[in-house]
Amino acid sequence: MRKLDRRILAHFDFVSIILIIPLVVISQWLIGEIAPTLAQKHLVYVGVAVIVFMLFFLLPIRRFSWLIPIFYWLNILLLVAVEFFGHARLGARRWIEIPFIDFTVQPSEIMKPAFILMLAYLISKNPPSLQGYNAKEFAKISFYILLPFFLIAKQPDLGTAIVLLLLGFCILFFVGVNWKVLATLIGTLVISMPLLYTQLHDYQKKRITDFVAEKPSYHVQQSIIAVGSGGFTGKEKENATQTQMKFLPIASSDFIFAYVAERFGFLGAFGLILLYALLILHLLSLAVWNQDYYIKVLASGISFLIFIYMTVNISMTIGFAPVVGVPLPMFSYGGSSFVNFMVLFAIMQNLIVFRFRHMYDDRGKKSFV
């Protein structure tokens, strides 16, 4: 047991945990100021996420890597099932009800870890050459990116679909794609943008027109007022009127960054962005210096996912992007997104700590003897 603990401590990535803890603690504090009842629920989500982290960390993931494609295709079947058996809310069909227990599942959320794991599996089985993936290899892996994109976009959940699309291609370009493939892809995207716009739903087009309009939407106006009113050092809780008097919409989730700026001013907002930047750069350093493609894809995938979520959420808060339902990672109120990130971090830690083959015995269990 002592040898087990010593090896875990030697290889465990404590830096990412140290950078995550302040995000969780500050988030819990701010949600408590906004809505104490939600803070209690969020604390339960955090507890569940910690348990899930431990469970996934202890799984012999490398030994059972052959299950990854099965996990991916099961999630694809769930996305297809949404079309026929899905439960609609606010005009979107994204949830499946579990019979007899009054519980719903959102397959698009479960798809995120399955998606990154599938890319790790495919890339590790067929690593890129020094020149990067050619057009044929790129197309093969792109199929696994585009399939969930179209299924999720059809629900419609364009925000999640675009996040997965950007995430998948960011990972691909990070591990290596021939420059000719990249140039062709960019050219095709630019040419097809007008066609893509015509395929959007009316409410999605309205978000874009609200974004490019001279006057921002009501939600964004209130968010910008909250950000600006915080000044350099912020306000006391009682004086943060945009949030406390309910002018700022969805302050505990989608627009929580605006409350950070109102409460702690420019210094607090900058500090939060700096914390995310350190976490992203640390994860990218793990990806760059590891030759193991499982670790490379997981670490880079988590870093890109955090970057995309953070950039979109903060940009929409200050009027630089259309308003979409993208949370501030590991900070906004909610359970599914937080638990997903903990699953990904647990798998990454598992791959780092138990990355040597001699750490698994013949039965697939971890062994340090």
C-alpha cells in the first residue's frame, strides 16, 4: 500500500487540482450570494463530482480501451433516440425521460467525454506522420466529429454542436494535419457560411441579428451594466444592485462572469481569467511534452474545451458574441457540465498516473508490485 501511494504521489498531476479548487470555492461562494437554495444544490453537485472523479480515476482505463468505441456508439444511439423519444423543453428536443423514476438524461452532455475518448482511441491507433494527417486520414476521423455535430444540431442545440465541432478539429490540428488540408477546410468554411446561415432556426438567426445590431439585447445590456458598474475593485454584496435586484438575468449560470465583475471589479474579473489561462496552459504543456497520444488528446481536449467555454461565455457576457447557453467551466451553477469535466480530469489523471504497462496485471487490475 505504501508503494502504491508513493507511485501515485510521484505521477499525480497536483497542479491542475490546485488550479481547479479556487474555481469551485469562489463559484460556491458567489452562487450562495445570488441564490442560497441553488448553492445548496450546487454543493451536492460538487460532492457527486468528487465521487465520480474517484470512481473514474480508479478504473483500469487502458486495459479496457476497447470499450471506448462501444461507449461512443451507445451515445450516438442515444442522440438518435432523442429524435423519436426525446422530451421537448422550450422548443428543443434534447432530453430522454427515464421511465418510473422521473429522471431525464441529456445525451449531448454525456457525448462530450465519449467524444474526446473516441478521438484519443482513433488517434492512438493511427498516429499522424511527420507531415500530419493527409486528406483521407483526416476525412476518416472527421466522420466521428461530424456525426454527433449534425445529430445535436438537429435537436436543435447549436451551441453544444459547435462546441464539439470546434473541439474535435482543434484536437486534430493540435496532433498534426497537413497544411493543405487546413487551407482547404478554411476555404470551404468561408464559402459555405451563407448556406449555413439559411439552415438556422429563426431564434438562432435572431441571436445573430441581436449580436450585430447597434443596440444589444436586454440581457446583454444588463450584463454590460453589471460589468461596468464594478469599476476597478468591485462592490460589496449589498451594493451589487444589478444582481441583487434581479436586473441581471441568469446571474448564477450563463451570466455569472458579469456578477464576478460587478462584485470584484476589473481585478476580480482579470484574476478569474488568469486562473483559467494558467489551467489551460498547464494542460497544453502536459499535451505537448507527452508522447502518449491518449494523454496528449485528453489533456489538449480538456484545455480546448475550457478555452472554448470560457471564451464564448465571457464574450457573450460583454456583447462580443451571440448569447448561447454555454456555461463558464466549473464555475457556473449546474451539475452536468461540472461532472463531465471531473470525469475528463479523472481519466486524464488515470492515464498519467498509470501510464506504464507494468502497472496492470494480467486480469486488468492495477498492480504496483
